[in-house]
Amino acid sequence: MRKPKRIIIREEYCMGCRLCEVYCITQHSKSKDIIKAYRGEEPRPVSGIYFEEKGFVSFALQCRHCDDAPCLEACITGAMYRDESTGMVLHDRERCVGCWMCIMACPYGVVKPDFGERKVASKCDLCIEAEFPACVEHCPNEAIVLVDEEGERIYKEAV
Amino acid sequence: MTRSRYLIIGNSTAGVAAIEAIRQVDGKGAITVVSDEDVVNYSRPLISYYLGGRVSEERMAFRDRRFYERNGVTLILGRKAEELDVEGRKVVLSDGTSLHYGKLLIATGGRPIIPPMDGLQKVREGAFTFTRLSDAKGILGYIRENEVEEAVVLGAGLIGLKATEGLVERGVKVTIVELADRILANTLDREASAILERALGDWGCKVIKEDTISRVVSSRGKVREVVLRSGRSLSAPLLVIAVGVRPNLELVEDTPISYDRGITVDEHMRTSVEDVYAAGDVAQAKDFLSGWSSVIAVWPVAFRQGKVAGWNMAGREVRYEGLFPMNSVELAGIPTISFGTTTPPEADGYEILTRRDEESYRKIVLKENRLVGAIFLGRIERAGIFSGLIRDGIDVSSFKEELLSDDFGLLVLPAEYRKHMVTGEGMEV
Amino acid sequence: MAKAKYRPEFIVQRDDEKCIRCQVCVRMCSNDVHAYYPDTVISDSFKCVGCHFCEDLCPTGAIAIRRSEPHIKENYHWSGTDVYNIIKQADTGGVLLTGMGCDRPYKDYFGHIVLNASQVTNPSIDPLREPMELRTFIGGKPEVVIIGKSSEPELRTQIPPQLELETPIMFSAMSYGSISLNACKSLAKAACDFGTCWNTGEGGLHRDLSPYAHRAIVQVASGRFGVNKEYLDAGCAVEIKIGQGAKPGIGGHLPGEKVPEEVSRTRMIPEGTDALSPAPHHDIYSIEDLKQLIFALKEATRYEKPVGVKIAAVHNVAPIASGIVRAGADFVVIDGIRGGTGAAPTLIRNNVGIPIELAIAVVDSRLREEGIRNRASIIAAGGFRSSADVVKAIALGADAVYIGTAALIALGCHLCQRCYTGKCNWGIATQDPYLTKRLNPEIGARRAYNLLRAWSLEIKEMLGGMGINAIESLRGNREQLRGVGLNEVELELLGIKHAGEAW
Ligand SMILES: Cc1cc2nc3c(=O)[nH]c(=O)nc-3n(C[C@H](O)[C@H](O)[C@H](O)COP(=O)(O)OP(=O)(O)OC[C@H]3O[C@@H](n4cnc5c(N)ncnc54)[C@H](O)[C@@H]3O)c2cc1C
Ligand code: SF4
Ligand code: SF4
């Protein structure tokens, strides 16, 4: 199996601005335009990020695209699947029935219920459409970075 | 006579998981899968969604036909494995075919328990169990043909309630009969049961507790009415019997393979006979919490066991670490997730934390500062973190107060553990 | 009622059509300017210090921070600032405080000096095609060099210890305490990566900075914070700090709030106590005392490292520098009136000291006249804004320069001058862990390195234009400079001709 690119979280540099969420939502919106996404689209997409903050420690957590992913084992519809070409754990909203087995199984707690158009699970897809995760691209302090199978940093410019 | 390196009996959760695992290790060895059901693939938990009309037949599969093709699996459908000869390493099917195997996986799951009820043997139509797609189809057809408007469901366990949900979605009024003094007695605690029961009531369902069906009345082979132990009788143009499942041991009964409640397996999912493995609802494997072995008939456990069995069959040695009961269901619009021991024996050193508010109920069960069980009702976000805490045996004393807080997350976990989780590359296998 | 309201210095403008209520500004401003009110964001311009952090982060560009017009009826003599300063002082009875360097409109001499370039008579050099040497050595140079007579060339003279720099630009002293550890790390790493030096300032050497100590000039100031044998051994040179351009003649004061555990450990003072640097060194009251300290430090470092002295550029800077060189210093640092600081009384910062351009010229001339220029290097500091300033400083006689403010701007500083509040939104001049994490030292180091690289490339271009291929040949080469709009006294002090005059 191919190992996916991964987002590494460096909580010591997370400033807590939450721009990652803003750009995640924008990237997963219909218009992909930040102002339209926020001011016009209903329902607004759910961000793939859980932002946690306590005192001065904070971080933005998204799906870890586990090697041995419990959500894949728990999903009763096959909506949660491993994309063979990239190694990523992806989610097919069409098949999903919103049973929340994945929410139960994910030890990082990063699958969110999305009560938008239809009740489905929702999680980070590493912006597969855009080829580079929006949260990483826009993190002003490089608190979240993308690495390849070997753990080497991947920069947006290189993609 | 065909011979295959891997023979799998049962084409459901555990069987499919085993195929995936085998192929991760061995890309070529021939795999044959036998199922007595006549469907390429479907997800058992979805039968209630199908019954309720929420999922179409095409969407029932959790792996499509291409999955079998891609993995080079020979599928033998609609035939039952009737005899197992472990000496001769072969399985004989209902049509007389013999299949030789190198490694055998028994993933025959469970079958519904049918408690004794007078008059049931006279019923030819209108009484169903609810574990297979054919059951759901049968019920649906019966409702349509007979314009059924009400039904009795025996058993307020998970399957009974799921059947109820499907029926309600089809406009059928359901009365549930349950022997225990509450619904979902095996998975939930009293408080959670009460909340769900109220919600079921709001939904128009009636729940009769501490009672059971003693007699079934039929006419011309069709079920009409049930009489309860209390003497009460209920009109029942449709009866669904859902009091539980038990491991499907038929195939091993006359073999040297040991079994207890289910087929007993070791940490590599091996049975007592060489090259024969068992996984899923039919297997009795290590229970993470008690350390004993038990049958835990839920999907994620079946899947994991199937995978571990597959890996080991193909030669990658992987230990099954044991799992615990876990479930996620949504009943009457209320999502519920539960893990492990939710109603521990009193005293015995358990500590219980609960929190109740408008839209949610949460309960945490601790033993010696380690999580052994939890219930989340209403708000289920981030519940999975708790499954991780159980599995990793994390001492929660330093953040016990936070366990039930609204913003519970990885951040409250001890820094080292958290850093390993968030900085690392996901779970190491 | 003699009570006046302050006027906001800045106006926070929010374009409501662009505002998506993401509240990044609300979360980020350490001055609590923005607040979320059910479905709208409101801003209190009074609190804004003009650091532009929110403006830079706002994902839709909805925010603009504009300077507000003074409401006072200003006149030629009374500026709005003067008036509001008085109002403030009448309110508080306190000394006005500020951060960064002097911002008063004293003549900008660099802005009145132009450089030469070769035309026809001597060819210019293309730095992309030909080698161009920026390598700079800091330290005393011998009077004469004796070469042995054997077949192999052999240096008989013992050369005093030198700092070898790949570019004549170093990062000036900014202590851990006045700036964050992440800011220190950024500069330290950039200096090491580029092959130049950074300076610990008077705050000691935090253990996380020890990987960069081999390129650290360690400072010994009047507070003697964090000074011990390991500290002296760790660095590549020692700098005795007598004065600082932003506040000549006065000491330093790091308030107890900026002395959390880590700072206290590094400075070797109790946590939460004010770190007071006395105005004078209490053991230095004469050049002789200074000489003792210089040699004590040389002794302590086994004569293996250059030991220098940093002073503020004041009226007597030339004779003082001469005394320092005669006292045995291997380098003299002169910090001009534009030199930055983390905190200084506004009026001191704005009114004490002299411009660095004049100071460099008079010190260099004086040392040459006395025949001791070779004994020490001159490092100039205070307000260098570009590579052109650096080139001019070197042509005036400096060996190298220190940059402070420019380096901090590379790390994000927007010159709001509120360093002394400890609320620096950019994570630079603060110890608040909520703010310091905003400066990722990887990014900081990358940007500071880029600045060194960019300036060095530009210096090479300018040198090439002058037909010079080594920075050594520019040093004190005042013929490359011409004044524009300077009077005779200024030209004489600078030792340069007026534009239009040939060699
Ligand atoms: C209605 C319903 C809802 C459920 N909902 C959930 C849920 O929400 N969450 C959850 O975790 N779990 C749920 N479960 C349980 C879950 O479906 C099972 O734990 C899981 O499917 C077990 O998988 P398995 O592969 O072990 O066995 P099974 O799914 O039982 O499959 C065994 C297969 O083997 C076949 N077979 C048996 N004997 C033979 C033979 N001799 N020859 C050939 N074929 C044979 C059977 O026909 C069957 O197809 C539900 C179960 C039911 C019935
Ligand atoms: S959703 Fe959770 S379990 Fe699934 S791959 Fe992502 S992190 Fe792993
Ligand atoms: S919610 Fe969707 S993705 Fe998650 S387990 Fe259920 S069907 Fe699969």
C-alpha cells in the first residue's frame, strides 16, 4: 500500500488564528471563493479540522490518514475507503448513511457529523481536488506542514 | 474438485476483511469464498436502512463486485458449506462439490435465536427474524401485499430496535415486547435506556417491558395476534423475532474443532485445528477488557478479527489485541455510541462519571483510573477518542474532570501521549 | 476639568462587505482591539497600536489600519504628538516610554551621500562572472607581517584572534528577555547558516541557543546577567557593553513581568524580579578600569577570542574610541542615535547621541591619525535600512555593521514601537507564551537569512560597479562617496567631497 502524504502538526507554532478552518471551508465550498462561501452558500461546508485550544496551547487536528485505520474497519457501507493511488483515507458522501460508526472508531476524534444537505460524516480529504491542502498552504506560521512518505516536507511551490 | 490456498466460509464482514488482509500479504494465492446467501455482497447493518427505504438495493454492498474481481476471488454463492473434514482438508458444499483448502477461515457469523412460543410452528407467513437481506425483503413484500399497518417486535435489543426503526419509516405502528425491564439492556444503562424509550414513545412506538410472547395466533398460516405471558394480547399482522443471535456452529459441531459459546480461537485467530481459523460473530476471542474470551457480535470486531485472521493465514504474524463491545446507533433520531462496560457491577472498584443536559447524556466508567466503558447519547462528536483511551489503557487521573467537559479533546490528554498522537504519523500498526 | 480624552493614533477600518466574521482578528490582537458581537465584529481604535497584525492575517482583506489625523490644531511648533504627550504626562506624572530607534527628523546623512561607479577609465566588474569577496575579518591586525624565508611561505607574525564573516553584516545585541527566544533562535540560526555573527545582548545564553553559540558574540553589560565562564567560553567573541545608541548614559530595566522562569534562569536572577542594568559599570570609571576588564576577559578566554567594547555615539566618540582601542579592545562598536531598543525613555531616545554616519567618519579618521586604526575593527550600528547604508558606512570607515531593527522587520516587526509593553503581536518583543509561539523560528531564520543574502548580493553589485572586487578595498575608501546638499563642516567631518568634485 502506498503511504499517503501526511499533515504534521507542530503545536508549538500554532497561533490559534483558525485560518486553517476558514480555508478548509472555502476549499470545500461550491464557489471556492472565500467571501461567497461564507456569505452566500447554505449549507456552508463543515471544516475537516478540529481546532483545540487550552491556555496558550492550541492546534488544528485533521484526519491522520492512518496506516491501519479503525474508521475503515468500522464503516458499514464502504463509504470510508482507502484510495489506492494516493494511500489516503477518503470518504464518499454519496454512500454514507450517517451511522457514525467512524466517529465511534476514530481515536483522534476527527470525523465530524455534517448535518448540511444530508446527514453524513465529514472529514479531511487532504484537499485531493486542489492537490495541496488548503490549511497547510494558508497556515501563516507553518504550524501544520505536509510531508511525504519519508517524512520530507512538501512545499506548495513544489506541487 | 477445486483446491484453493485460502477458503473462506461466509462472505460478510469477517470474510471480506480477511480477503483484504490476505491480499495485502499474498497477491496471488487463490481465494475461494462460499456463502449460502445469494448476494454478491451486502452490509448486514444496512438491512434496517433498506427496510426503511433509506438505502436502495444497489447501495447495500460495502464492497462491490469489482472488489472480488480485483482481488481474484472465486465467489461461490447460494451454496452452503455442509461438511468439514479437517483431516482431508476439505469442505463439502450443499450441491456436493468438495473444496480443498490450504487455510480455512470459518466466518459463518451468527443466526437468530428463536425462543419457544406456542403456535409458532403453525405460522407460515408473517413471522420473521431480522438478520439477512432476504428477511428485510420478505418483510417489505409482506407489508405491501398485506397492507400491514401495525407490527409486534419481540426483543428490544439492537436488532429489534433497528427493525422497529425500519418499520416505522414505512408507516407501520410498532409495539415492542421486551423481557427485561428496559430497552437495550445489554448495551446501555438505565438512564440512557429511559431517554431512548421516551423518544421511541414520542415516535409513536409502544414498549411493553418485563413480558414476552407465550403464544402466537395465526389463521390460514398467517400470524394474527400474539398473547403475552402476562395474558395481554396484541394484534400482530406482522411479527419480528429479534431476541438475539448465537454463533453459527453447525459446520464445526462434528469436527475436532473446539468451541464454547463460539469457536474458540487464539491470538492469531487460529482454532484448535491447524490451518483452520475463525473470525467474526462465530468466534470466541480475547475480550480486551476482561482478558477472557467471549463472543462480541458487532461489526468492527468482526472486521478486525477477519483482518487479523487473513494476515496470519497469509503468513504475516499479527496478534489480535482484543476488542471490546462498541456500537453506534441512531434510534428515534438520537445518536448513541457506547463502549465496553456501561453498567458495571456495583462496588467492585468502578467509578462512574455522568453528565446530563438538554440534548445529551454522557457516562464514563472507570476502573483504577482507566476507562472501561462509556455512553454518549445525543452529542457523539469526538467519542472515538474514548475508544482510544480504553485501548491504550491511559491513566486518566490527571484529566478526569475534563472527560465530560464540552471541549474535551486531545488537548486535555497528557502532553506526551498527545504529542505522540498529533505529531506522529497516525497509528503505528 | 482639565481632563482630556486621548485620540486614537490609528483608525481601524473594516469593510463589512468583505468581513466573513471568521474572527481571526478578534482572536489574534493582543491589544484586544476587536470583539465579536452577535454577528458583527466591532473594533476599538483607541487600543490599536498600529502593528498591522490583524490586517495581515485577515483572509479577505477586510481590515485596513490607517493613521488617524491629529484632531489637535497643530502648528509649526506644536505637533499633535507634543500636545498629546503633555496631556498624557499631566495625567500620569510619568516618564514617556517607547521602543525601537529615534524617529525624529534629524538629518539623514546616508540619504545625502551618493556612491561612485566606474566608467571607461577603470572597468566595472560583473559579480555574476567574477569572484567578489565580502569576507570580513573582525579583530586587531598586526603592525607588520613577517614572512619566513624558507621555500614554503610561512607566516611568522602572530595574528590576533579574528572573527571570520562571510558578509560584513551581523545581528546586533538583542537580549533574550527583550526579545523572545524564538526571535533569538531565528537570528542565531540565520547567522550560523550564512556565516556571520549574532549577539546575545545582555541577557545571557539560553540553553536552546547553545547550538548557535559558535557564532555568538556574548555581551558583558553593566548588569552582568548570565555571565560566567561557560558563557564566555561558548561565544566566538566578547563584547563589553558600555552604552547603547537608543539610550546613551542610562541603564536598562527589564520589568519583572518579563522575567519568567526561563528568562530568570538564563539571566541568573530570581524569577519575577526586575532586571536592572545600572547606567555605568560599577567597576569602570576610567579607561584604565576598562582596560582591566578587557584583559580580565581576554585572560578568561585565553586570548583566543576578540574582546570588544560597545559605546553609544556621543559628542566625544572619537577620543573615547581611541581610548578604547588603546585599552586593548579588538573591536569598537559605535551605536548611533537611530539605534533601536526594547524600551527607553522617549525623550532620551530622541535627543541624546549623534548620527552614526558622522561617528563612523570621525572615529575612523581619529584612529588613522593616531596610527592605531589597525589595532581594532570598527563595527557601526544604529538604523541601517538597506545595503546602500551598509556600503556607505564601510566606505566611511566601518569594518562591518550590526543590524537590529532591519533584522526584526524581516521577522515581522511593523515598527509599532510598543516593544516595552511586552504585547508584541508578532511574537518578537514579548515573553507571553501565547504570543511568542507566533514566531516560528524556522520561518524567522529563513527570512533573516534571505535578508542577509539579498543585501550581500546588492553589496556585490555596488562594489562591482565601483570596479572593486573585495569589500576590503572599500573600507575607508571615502573617495567612493560624495555628499549632496551637505555643508562644508559636514563634508569635512565626513571626510568626503561634494558631488561634482572629481578625485
Ligand atoms: C440487523 C442487524 C443490524 C446490525 N447492526 C449493527 C450495527 O449497527 N453495528 C454493529 O457493530 N453491528 C451490527 N450488527 C452486527 C454485525 O452485522 C455483525 O457483527 C457482523 O456482520 C458479523 O459479521 P460476520 O462476518 O462475523 O458474520 P455474518 O455477517 O453473520 O455473516 C456470516 C455469513 O456466513 C454465511 N454462512 C453461515 N454459515 C454458512 C455455511 N455453512 N455455508 C455458507 N455460508 C454460511 C451467512 O449466511 C452469512 O452470510 C447488526 C446485525 C444485524 C443482523
Ligand atoms: S478518520 Fe480517524 S481513524 Fe480514519 S484514517 Fe482518519 S484519523 Fe485514522
Ligand atoms: S457515518 Fe458514513 S462513513 Fe461513517 S461509518 Fe457510517 S456510513 Fe461509514
